[in-house]
Amino acid sequence: MKKVLILGAYGKIARIVEKRLLDNPNYQLTLVLRHANRLNSLKNHDNVTVIEGDVSDKDFLTKIIAGQDIVYANLNGQMEQWAQNIVFAMQQNSVTQLIWITGSGLYHEVPDPFGSWVENYVGHASKEDTRRAAKIIENSQLSYTIIRAAYMTDDAEVNYELTEKGETFKGTMISRSSIADFVIKIIDDPNKYQRESFGISKPGTDGMLHRIREIEHDL
């Protein structure tokens, strides 16, 4: 049985991953979130443990990561601090497999006009924070997989293509269901994707910044 720790377990992508892995005897899920009551409905599943906690607490992380096989971080906020804490706790416990979700533009790899929109929409300070977090992970000894996502939608379809670090980012949009599908592929076979950073987007969505602006306007 593979033990999977999900940090930020109430996130939209994380919940899709959890739903697909529920009651699968090949996985033991430990779900960590700030308000555990949000996932009360999952507590009755034999392969699920729900724990309330905060990734800002390094001692808590070090304790909870012990004995895990894979750590999947589905977080938003102070990413540099979260990365420092997670890398420290994993190294203390000799846990090596990390899946890290972030946005596109880490390496200025997104062509305009979408690239400029990413920089300006996300904001300079938060984007630099995510870049510093990625560097902490990439400079560690962990067998990480970083996923750099395009603009995320709640479409149910699973349809995506990947670009590697050093390649120009393709597309502008991606469904959370597609990201979750890729996360599960990594969980199934992490060695295939270790120490890599992948851009993920829906094929054929190049030049669709206008559609993203329409979605944002309707929110």
C-alpha cells in the first residue's frame, strides 16, 4: 500500500484526486487541512485519515510526514515558507517524493500576450514568491515533480499536453480535472517524472486570452 500525504486537502484539484483514490486498497491517504470538518464526509473511508493542521508549523509537518511515501502539496499562500518547511520535514524523515502544484511563468517561459497577462494578473510579489519556492525545491535532494498550470477551469474534461522545463509553454487554459489526472499518474509512477518541472495546458488553447478575460469578467 502506497502512503500519500495531501497538504491543502480541501483544494479543488486535491478533492478530485481524493475522489478518484477513495477506497482504492493500493493507497492510504492522509489528508491535511486547516479545518478538518470540511472533509468529514471522507472520514468513514477505510483508506483515509483526515488531520487538522497548518503547514506553517514545521514540527507538525515533521511529525505528519514520517512514514509517508509521497507528499502532494496543493497549497496557496506563502509559498516560499511552505516550500522551506516541507523540504525540511521531508529530508528529516528521508521521504523523497514531492508533487508541487504552481502556476505557469516560473521561468518566464510563457509567450505573449498570455505571458504578460500571467505576470500582471498574478502580481509581481506573489509570482516572485512562487519562483523562490520552486528554487528551494529544485535545489533540494528531493525527487520532486513540479506542475506549472495554465489558467485553471472547472471543466470536467481530461485533455492535456505537457511541456518540460526549458521549452516554451503551450496553451492558456487547463481543467482542474486534467491536472488531477496527471497528479494521479505521478502518484502511480513517481520515478517516471522525478526531478522534472512540467507545464500543463489543454491542446489548442494558444491565443485564447480573450476567453480567459471573459471568464474573469463573469466571476
